[in-house]
Amino acid sequence: MASIKGVPICKACCATNNNHRHCYYYSKQVGLSESGSRNLLNLRVQNKWECRLGGVLTKTQTATTPVEENDKPSVDGNGETQITETRRFHRDLQSLPRPLSAIDLSSSLSDGSKVRVAYQGLPGAYSEAAALRAYPECETVPCDEFEAVFKAVELWLVDKAVLPIENSVGGSIHRNYDLLLFHRLHIVGEVQVVVNHCLLGLPGVRKEELKRVLSHPQALDQCEMTLNKLGVTKVSTNDSAGAAQITAAERVRDTGAIASVRAAEIYGLDVLAERIQDDTDNITRFLILAREPIIPGSDRPHKTSIVFSLEEGPGVLFKALAVFALRNINLSKIESRPQRYRPLRIVDDSNKGSAKYFDYLFYVDFEASMAEPRAQYALAHLQEIAKFLRVLGCYPIDTTL
């Protein structure tokens, strides 16, 4: 009988329990034993998450019935084998803390039907377009802030979240990088959306009549040349869809908005001009987040996102990145962020007093699946160099553009 060591993970069931030793992930093993426990369990499980707490078995995927070693088939008087089912675990799913219905939670259709997806903004936002691109038949749930999107998934209010992480013109969204580290969600996919900034106005209004234009600060910056030609006043809002909503609600003829075509349809505005951004190749990359990671595959190109920190020293970052180059792994993204709560470190110098420098976290996306040995060896090598390392997710690359 094979015996393996469980790797602790954080799950919703551990939200109120500081001791996570009851949570394990078993990888492709049949016949597992856990030493030191009262009951010796033989579970035929393949790549399944399970939690054993208070005698309750909760699971997100199917596992076969646990069988005790002494629960052997018995033979009746007619020579037929009878199997006695063990009832060691409570099977009442209604007792589990799941706000969503069982139908919603068990849905796994490829088109995303009955899946609830949270995003930041209002209906008509580009984030909503990304959610519908990933799951065409999903139910989108708008949230006021990025933080609320993460919490909606953690509290089981929604199944997944879609958040922007970088734009080809505006660069990285640093706030979401920080939230990825603060929360324990997993990246399970990515979506790339072509941005089409449109100038919207009330029905019957011409663009020459506009005196002020509302939108998100990034959208205003990306359409600076067009707005300067019109000579309008730029007014910042929380998001582009919110700008369209305000324009429709105030009904001021000289006020317009920069938003998507979908926002114009939702709020009853006219599209006065399309693709008014300065750079026509404007693409935003979104991440899909979930409570559980997906099992890495090798049937299609995959990407793995990690975050790590290093000790100070000459050539340390070079050594860390070399673990990927040595194995012919391409890096598609590198981002550095200051460490929160430890922004500064003091280095004593007997001759010149003290020197100050910043401690940084490094976010890296590399093009390889965790199912590939080269990726596993690279991370094992990196772990020898880094003082902190965390895998944020392994997911298929979006190659639809």
C-alpha cells in the first residue's frame, strides 16, 4: 500500500479553523494511508481535493466510497458475495456552507452556462465582455471594487472572477497583482480582449456639440489625440461603463462618454465614433480566478504564473531567471512589486553608516505546464534560491487573437 505525504492547502472549509492539517491533495495515487490518524483509510482517489474535519467528507470532485480494511466482502449461504457499505462519513450535502444551489455548483459545461462570474464595474464594462468571452452563457455579477471581486469568490457568492491584469498600452494593473498575493484564489485561465473605445452621446447629438467627455482615466489617456481635436474637457470616472450610465442619466446634450458598443446598447446612447484610441492595437489581458486550481495538462500550450522574493546580493536575480533559461522555458511576463509591511531593509556599514534599499516581489509568467518535468525541475531549482515562492496558477494560454 502506497503512502504519500499530503500537501496542506487553504480551502473555504478552513476559514474558521487555524489548523489546516486536515486538508490534503493526493496526486494520482491509488490506495492511500495516513499514518498517525485513528482510522486507516483506503481511498481510491485520483487527483482529488478532500477535507477531513469533524468526521465529514467534503469534496469538489467525485471520489469512490471509502473502504475500511476490515470491511471485506462477505459470502452468504448461497455462495453470493455481499458488500457491506461503510457509513463512516456524513453525506448530507445540505449541511455544507454553499450559498449557491447544487445545480450551479456542479455545472461544468464548456459554454459556462449556470456559472456565476464576478467582475469589477457596471454592465457594459470591458471586464464583463471578458467574462462573456470566457463563458458565453454565464451569469455576470458586477462588483464595485477589485477587492469585492475576490471576496465574492471566496464567500461562494460566485463561481469565478475575471480581472484585468495588463493592457498593451497602459501596462500592468498593479492593484490586482497585490490582491493576487493577499488572497488565496487560483488562476485557472486567461482572456484577451481587443479594446474598442467608442465616443458615446445622447440620441441626436453630434460629436462637435460635446463640451465634456467622461470615462475611466486610462481610457481618457488612450484617446487623448481625439479628445484634443474636439477640444472637450476630460472628466474621470470609476469605469467606462459608469461614464455611459452617468451620461444617460444626466441627459445633458453637451456631455459624452468613452465606453464600449455594448455600453451604448445598454444605456440607450448613440455611437458617435468608433476606435477613437490613439493606438489601434489596444488589447487587455484578463485573468480568470477560482477557488480551486485546475489540473495542469500538456495537450495544449500552458502558462504558469508564480511570485517569489530573493535575498539581496549580486547576481541573485540573474540566478533565479537562469533556472528557466537552462531548461529552454520562455518568460512572457516579469513584474516587480515592493513587499508590503516590509518596504525597507537597513544594511549596516561600519564605514558609511546605513544604506537603505527596497525589498521586492517578482511576478513571473512562463510558458510551460506544471505537468512538464522541465517546469517542475525549474521550480525546484528556484526554490533553492528564493526565500519565498508561490505558484499562482497553471492554465491554458489564450491564443484566439
